[in-house]
Amino acid sequence: MAFATLHLDTPLVRTASDYSASGKPLWLKLDALQPSGSFKLRGVGRLCQHEVENGAREIFCASGGNAGIAAAYAGRALGVPVTIVVPETTAADVRQTIAATGANVLVNGAVFDEANAHAVELARSRKASYVHPFDHPLLWDGHATLIDEVVARGAEFDCVVTSVGGGGLLAGIVAGLKRNGLSDVPVIAVETEGAASLHESLKANNRITLPAITSIATSLGARQVAQHVFDLPKRHPIESVLVSDADAVAACLKFADAQRILVEPACGAALAVADVHAGLLARFDNPLIEVCGGIGVSLEKLRLWKEKFL
């Protein structure tokens, strides 16, 4: 059985050159407008489809939120039951959103790693399919479609800015650039201080595990990036940069005012680069920012973050 893709070809918009301190017009790929609220549907949907096409009758996935709702959405569309295991750090409203999308939600473990181990064991014991939220080639293949769409629009861009958590999105972007003959286009990989597993690993020249996630950008909260992602800078030009939680929140507010779209601080991190690292973007003529989205945001949360950080 073959299925149509579950994700949307999302809008690509262009800012004015005075939108940011970089002084450059920015391409914004609006994956916050995916049905699941984030880019995750591209890869998670692709992987779920593959599993169902190969006989899966039940799917398990671990997630802090966004991969979980993407898997829940995919399961509902594909007609298979989905169980999402979230850590205790996942907010109650996010758990409710996942459940409302049709998935069974279990809470297990203090951090993602523990939730993930439980999801793997449950899938094994039930002979069900396990879908990893960021570490699988088919997942990266799904995320790569965002580059396919930008190229199909005929938009010229000379760098890509993206937030990094476990690294699935970064891996997908690099794969998308490669398959479109754009292997020379650099990627600026952005993390918040306190969730910088890639940045710290590259600095140490060793794939490290962070002792804890201390950033507000909990969707970037993978304590260790995938091995494939750690190895990517050896094969593709990637520049790792950091922004603060305050920078990410300021970018979320600025973006909400300009585009009337709410995004998480995990997404705000990428948007913040054009102001915080303006000199870096000034080297390019047509930066592309992946607006990855995220469901862990509301007007009330933005208000509270503004009070805390700004």
C-alpha cells in the first residue's frame, strides 16, 4: 500500500532587508504551518508510512513533544494506533495536545533518554514498530523535502540556518542540499546555551553527553546528538553557533509581530541568528532560515518568557 505524503509544501516568504541586524533579506521556510505544528511531520511521517507499508500495526515513539504529535498525526492518518512516551519534563498541555491528536501518552523517566529506552522496550515486547524522533535515514530523507520545495520554487539561497536538537533536521537539510547539487551551500547550526550538545561535541572533538539540559528551549533537549550528525561537519560545511534563551525568546516575539505566527524558543534560536550573529549572515546574500515551529508555545507562555528574559 502506498500513501501520499502527510506533510504540506509550506510557504516560503521573504523579509525586507531591514527585518534584522544582518541587513539581508531573509528567506523563511514556514514549517511552523505543518498540520502537526512543526517540521517533524516531514521525517516522522515518512518513517511511519514506511513502517505501515511494511506491515506495522502499532507504532511507539519517544518524544519531548513535537515528534510525538507528528507521530500521533501520522498514525491517525494511516489508521494505526500510536503510543508516545514522554519524559516528566514534557508540559501537561503538550501531553494533552498529543493525546487529543489520537495517541496514547505515557510518562516515563526524568529525561528523553529514559523515555526513549522505555519506548524501545515496549515496542520490542509488543512486536510493534519503533520510530526514533531524530536518528534514522528515512527520517532525514523526509526532512530533506524542505530543501526540495525551496529549490522547486526557484529561490536562490547561499546558506541555510537551522536549529539543532538531536540533529535530525540538520541531517535532512544536508541530505536535501546534496541531492539538489548544493553541497557547497553551508549550514549554520544553532543551539541555545544549555542545550548545546552538538556545539560542545565539536569543541571537544568527541560526541559528548550533556549532564543536563538547562535551556528553556526544551525541544532542543537531546543530551547527545546522533553519531551521523556529529560526523556531518567532516563532509559538509557546517558552522555551529550559540544564542541565549533571551535571544531566542526575543526572536519569537519579533517573528510573531511580523508574521502573526507563534513558534517555540527552539525555533526562535534559528531566527535569532540574523540579529545575534549579524556579522556571520552578512557574509551571505540570500540566507534561508528553516522556521521549524513547535507546539510548546502559546500567548501566555510568550508573555511569561518575555517577563522572565526581556
